[in-house]
Amino acid sequence: MRMLHESWLKDIGSDACAVLILLAIAADKHGASFYGRARMASELGMDLCRIKEALSCLRDFGLVAIRPWRSGQEEGVWQLLPVPERKQTRSDGPHAISEILEDVIKEKRSR
């Protein structure tokens, strides 16, 4: 539900949504999918470039991770990740410097 209510689907775009759904359908009970990029492209009727861009988007948003078969390989096991917490956006208007510094410190600690 958070993906819907927090606008994740709109933010990641239709190609990434399609790939995410495919990975979810193909995933095992641990959220791992063994589909390669070529199979994803075939199943979704998309070219490899669009698949790569969609997977990159999903990784950038922290929704999937990949564990390559071997070091340096592009293919591997795709892992669905829990939906990350959205960063709070500041409302317009003045803010105390202490609030801003507190947010910066929290962000550094979470890395």
C-alpha cells in the first residue's frame, strides 16, 4: 500500500513498474528472482536498453539489489527489497538552523 500512497509507481515510471511486477511474480519465497535481462525483455516485450534503464532506476530507488553470479558479471540473482522510507520534504518557509543540522546528522548516521 505504501508504494501506492507514497507515489512510488509514478516516481519510478512505467518501465520500472513493469520490471518490478515481473520480478515480484517470478520471485521465490525470499523475494529472489533468477530472471536475466534477456528473459525480462522477452517476457515484457521491451528491448534490453529499456530493461537495463528500468533495473537501474529500481536500484537507484532502493527497491531491488543484484547479487552477480561471479564478480564483474552483469547477470545474477535479483532481490526484491523492502520499500524504503521516504525522506521527509521540508515545507516552504524558514527553518531553525538546529533543525537543518539535526537532519544532516541523521542522514550521515544512516549511511
